[in-house]
Amino acid sequence: EAQVTQNPRYLITVTGKKLTVTCSQNMNHEYMSWYRQDPGLGLRQIYYSMNVEVTDKGDVPEGYKVSRKEKRNFPLILESPSPNQTSLYFCASSFGDFGTGYTGELFFGEGSRLTVL
Amino acid sequence: DQQVKQNSPSLSVQEGRISILNCDYTNSMFDYFLWYKKYPAEGPTFLISISSIKDKNEDGRFTVFLNKSAKHLSLHIVPSQPGDSAVYFCAAPNAGGTSYGKLTFGQGTILTVHP
């Protein structure tokens, strides 16, 4: 089954304690990204990756790090979480850009709800 | 700067009636639009899209209309069913041709369809 898998689904942590949210896709997609969803703000992109070892900032990258060492995995790292990073996080993947016939469809994981106390 | 806006946080309709969800955008470079549906505890899933060369796209009960001069699009669901109750997001890929998968999302509209 084609899917994007995130872990953990739920996490409560404390300020300053480093954490990693993993993301894995089994569709051989080149492109992966992280979004956060907050009430009244929709989904905002944090970081994206166009391929292995190629990453770039999205709209709200502050406080986050990412890495893309393998095509299927794209972990999101919070080095020193703060309460304003309490949010619902989504990983997404797709084939690539419009030049390769991409139609804009992103495939999303089920989400990771993070609470930072 | 919110380039894609959904000004109605919620919409409530009766089963069998039409649901109309609206979306406005400010960036005239956007040339492709998508609607996503999101159920609680699940990730968003793609619903329907429209290219700027069209003004209408239909898929079963779902139709999206695009008015480029007004920078407005709408999603019509006819007839509405209780299973359509979800959050609906409109989105547009990065303006300028290639997107590299970045979508700019609206704030979302919560649709509730009452039996």
C-alpha cells in the first residue's frame, strides 16, 4: 500500500528536550516536505527536499532542522523545542515538479501532534 | 501575507443540499489550484484540481469553478452527504512554473453536513 508514515503520532515533551519526528514514504517520490497546521493559519511549509541531500527552507523554518540521507526518509528535528512549536505536523511527498508531469498532488502522512510544555 | 484565503471558517448544510466552499487568492501568478479534504486524525487527501486554462472542472459530485478576473475559486458539492463533513483546504502550487511540490494553503473551512 502506497503511504507516508510518520512517528510518533502523539508526543508530549518539555522545553529544550531534543526530539525527532520520522517520516518515511514507499512511493519512490523525489520530493518530500514538512508542514505544520495551526488553527486559523492552514498548513504552512517548514522545510522541503527535492531529492537526497537537497533541502531548503519553507515559510516557517525557524527552530527546525531536516536531513535527507535516503530517498524514502525525511526526519524533522527540533533541537530545542519551545511551546510555540506545539502544533500538528504533516509530512508529505510527491513525484516532483510540473516539468515532469506532476499535477500538484501531495500525499500526506496521518500527522504527528506535538505538545511542548 | 496570506496569498490563499478561505474567509469562512465553517459551513453547515443539510444532507442532499449544495455545499459551496469559497477561496480567494492574491497572487496572479498562481495558475493551478487544488482542493484537499481532511478528516480528524488523518492527513489531508487530494480531492480535485483545476488549471487556470479552464473555468470549471467536474468529478462526480464535486465541481470546482475558477474566476480568474476575480481571483476566486469555489468548490461545489452536490448533493452533500454526511460523509463529506471534513475540513476543506484550497491550495495553489508555488507561482512561477515549477512547484517542487510546495503548496500554499488557505486556512481551511469546516464543513458539517447534517442528516
